[in-house]
Amino acid sequence: MMQPRLFAAVGFALLLAGCGDDPEPLQYGAAPQLPEPKRGLMPDMVIAEPAPWGDQQPQVPAGYTITAIATDLKIPRQTLVLPNGDILVAEGRGGNAPSLKPKDIIAGYIKAKGTTSVESGNRLTLLRDPDGDGRYEANVFAYNLNAPYGLALVGNDLYVANQDALVRFTYEEGQTQASGPPEIVTPLPSDINHHWTKALTASADGQYLYVGIGSNSNITERGMTAEVDRAMIWRVNAQTGEYKPYATGLRNPTALATHPESGQLWAVVNERDEIGPNLVPDYLTSVVEGGFYGWPYSYWGQNIDDRVRPQRPDKVAAAITPDYSLGAHVAALGVDFSVPAMGADFANGVFVGEHGSWNRKDPVGYKVVYVPFQNGRPAGPPVDFVAGFRDDDGTTRGRPVGVTVDPRGALIVADDLSNTVWRVTPSEPQSVEETPVEAIPTDEVPTDEAPTEEAPTEDAPIEDAPSAPEPAQ
């Protein structure tokens, strides 16, 4: 009896959603004009309709080429370009938050229709182009992880942010498989895990790691106790694991990057839902140590969210306005700074992976955009760089997540719907001096390995990888 009732509820919700409209265009930039909040029984919802790529590809600007360098992966999320040009791919899906209300069940059902049915990989896969012809070979680098997401390399230390812990592998250049199990650097908040992804980047000097940890709710529906150590960015000592809150009030900081010149930390953040199709903008922002960015008490600076009780005027007054609006519900999940080798038109700025909306009548996102910078700040409207993941009729062939710039002149895009990694390059070499990829240097500090079973000693082809346990959805 439960299933027919669910389908009836879904049908009713879709009928209600179809009655909504999106009266204002999306607002981009430093000073978006925000509409008044609009609440209803259910937000507008549009289901993505997954379809294979077939002989099609995403669209890139004239003068660029896009190639699928890995397919049939197990939910690729984020990537990391290693010093020798190899690419690590974090694969997996986490989260185990129970539904609070009937509308959560309906929304969960609708969102699930627009995701892959492939089981969580819970692994790292290494991609290598052995002879430089653009064709990559795939090997499983590490098994039995727990929904890995963020990646960072500091010297010979490879850090992976699982959904429940920050862990560390020893890495030697050219290695195709981890030499042993990872060591736990520090546990990460994982109870409930409404937002399970743990974003990761390193400070410019490699001394610290920054970990983005999302909230356990949309707007504190589970109470503030469930939000302890969440909706914030941690700063973690890379060697000792000691951590402290670096910045707070960031509902879901899904990707982090450090500016290549200033070392300034930047983040993309997914904001709250259920107050209208054009609220609240997801955003790109610099992150100030000790800064508070509004969640849950306010949004986009001092715009009060009156759903929150008790109100905190003192926190609202202290809220920092983000640097750059990406638009409401685009679901930004990736960010990285460009380099001159990407071409003159895309040499100074950031690429942002937009996974795409589920709660708008007219879907948005489903693309990679480029935000130009000037003097270290965003300066201009976003430019579509990789598009064509979703057709106007709802057919959805891919959903971009992580974006990583290879300093040699390539953008790596993880697509977790088609389970593909894409590589975008200028069609002609750019007349700039190539910058070699280097790990962030650090003094070598010996650490004791955690005692677990040995990894296989031979390269493990991806097709022979064993199945990993599926985490709770």
C-alpha cells in the first residue's frame, strides 16, 4: 500500500510544482537583486531524464576540444592532477540522513530519478596517458574507502576526505596503486550526514588542510545540536590532525581552491531551499578566517530568514556578503583556478562545475561556467565553457561535479550521471610557458601506518576491481 500512496503523493507534488513560475531571471555577480521569499507546500520540481551520450558530446567554445578519457566509472566526483600528469578520480556516494517529512520523501524520490543507478565505487581510480596521445588507461589506486570526495597532495602525502574521516596515503611519483592502507588524520562529522560531501584543499605552504563540511539540514529542521561542527570550513594541521573552525555560516561548502598568486582561500557554496525559484543564490566567495557567512540566520549578507527560531540579530549583523552570485539552485560542486595555458580568453579566472537544479520549473545549471577575475576578484558575467549536458526537452546525459585545471593546459571534468571523466583542451597549443605540476612542498614527517590488510602489489585494472559495500543513501 505504501508504494501507490508514494506515487500518488509524487503526482500531486508535480501538479503543484507545475503551477509555479520563475518570474525573474537568475542574477549573477556581486550585487544580485533578490526577490521576496516565496513559500509553498512544495518547491517547483523538475525531474532530469537520464539518457546515454551515444555519439554526442558536451559543447565547448570554438577552438577547444573535449574528449572522454574515462567511462564506466562508479560515480566520479572530484579529481586531482598529479605532478607527472596522472589523474586521480574519487568515486562514491554517501549520506544516510532519514527523511523528516513527507515532502522530503517526495523530493528524495524526484532527485533520485536524475542520478546514476551505479553502485558507489568507494575508491580512487588513477588515469594515465602513457604515451601522450590523449588516450588514458585506468587502474584502481585504492579500494574500500568511504564515499571519498576531496583530494589534495602535499609533498609525498596524498590526502583524501572520506565522508567520515580525513585520511592520508604515502605517495611516490609514478605510483599506480597505493602501497598500503591510509592513515586517519582526523575523524570528520558523519552523524546523519544530510550533506555528506567533504571538500578539501591545502594552504599554499602545505601546513594546513581546509575541509568543507555541509549542514545537516536545509534550515535547522533537525535542531542546532545536529549542526555542531557543521556548515563551516575546518582548518586542519596536515601533520597532527589538530583542527579548528576557520569560517562558519556556510550552508554547504562543496568545493575549495586557493588562489595561485595570493594564496587566498575560495569556496563555492550551495545555499538554502524552499523560499522560491530565485532564492537563495549559490555563490562563489573568498573565505576570511573567523568570518561568518549567514547560515542559518540570514542569506546573502543581512537578508533575514524568518523561518529560523530563535532569531539572532547579532549574527545577522556580523554576516559577510559573498563575493559573487552564481544563481539560485545551480548546485555548484566544483571550482578551480585557470592558468594561461587554457588560452587568452580563459586565462585568469575560475571554472565552476554546476550539477544542476531539481527544484525549479525551468532547470538551471547542468554546465561548467568560467568566471573571469581581475586583480584577484571576480570581474564580469559567467561564460558557459562546457554545456549541452541537458537538452531543452529534459533529456539529461550528464551532470558535472568536480573541475580540475591541469597547468599544462586542460580542464578535467567529472560527470557523475554518465560516470565519465572529460578532458577539455585548446585545439592549438597556447603560446605561454608551460608550468609543471608540483605538489605543495612539505618537510617529511614519519608517521605510523594504521594496521589493516595489505593492498595488492600489482596494478589492478579497473575492470577487475572488486565491489565495495554501498553506503546508506
